Amino acid sequence: VAANLSGDRRTDEDYPTATWAVPRARILGFDVRAWLSSRRARPVLEAAVRDFRPDAIHERLSLYFTAGRALATRHRLPRILEVHSLLADELQHRLHFPRIAAAIEHRIVSEAAGLAVVTEPLRDQLVGVGAVRERIRLFSMAVDPERFRPRGHGRRCRAQSGLAPDAIIVGYVGSMNHYHKPSLFFETMEHMMDEDPRLAILVV
């Protein structure tokens, strides 16, 4: 169940999905749109629980989204909350009521039966806003360099990118969201490139 499937579903995947209409009117402001989205999600989630009869709820944290918490309480289901960042902080520049947003987020986080995070600092942040440390599990995001070791010498990639054949490429793959601080990566590389002119940045 998702507000927007965003075309992520592959053609070979065959499982039921459900969505709801997300408010789009900008005049409402981010806070009201997010709150209304949670309200609209409730009947969709109720129908999904009746049809699917889950043993637990896995939810990705979304600002103002209290529908999952209410559903878990009503049906006495454990709720596992996946957290990638505290959104009241990340999206503060878009909020009209940042204190209210933070208070609701802290309650959503603190009442989850389990929490899944990807970094130790984020785990500590969650504890700082009321989450029980023993309920938090760390799932680090990483790749196995033996499985994903690039084959070959990368000459074609360097040529396509207009880089010298001996360039040492340092890549950045991900969002350019200011919260993720890509600027820190670029500032660090600028200093390193002064030390070794072979270094080059490749952003995906």
C-alpha cells in the first residue's frame, strides 16, 4: 500500500497493490497535505488488512502519517517502522508547523514495536526522541566489493565522461537533497584534487 507507486513495480511482479489520492493543492501547505494524505489512507489500509490479514505491519516513516499507528493499535498488530531520517528535521524548510510535526513524528517513532535504521548516528537520534534502544535494529547499507567489483579497466567510462585515461574516479550516486550534504563531498574532493590532479568526480 503506497501513496504513489512511482512506476517502481516491475512487470514480472505479481502481488496486490493499493493507493490513495494524495492532496496536491499547494495552497494547503505541506503540513495540511501530509495530514490529509494520512486521513485518506485509513480506509485503504483498513481494506488491505481485511483482505490480506497480515501478521505485522512494515511501514516507512512519513511525516504526519499516523494511519499506520492507528491501524496497528486497532488490529493489535506489531508495527515495524523503517526510518531513513527524522523528517521533521530534514523537511523543516517546507513546514509551517515544525514543532507540531516533530511532536507527532516522535510519538510515531516511540510507539513502534520495532525500528529498522541504516546508521548508528540515526539510531542514537531515535533514542534521543524517545525510541527504546532495544527495539532498534541496524541494517547497514553496503555492497560486497567482491560481487560488485567493476570488471575491466574502465577506459570506456573515462572516455565517455571526457576524463583522462589515468583519471582516478570518485563517484557519488544518490540524491542531491541538501539534507544528505552532497556539498560536503564536493568540498572534500576539491581539497583532495589539489593534492592529486588525477582525481575526478563522477555524479550519478
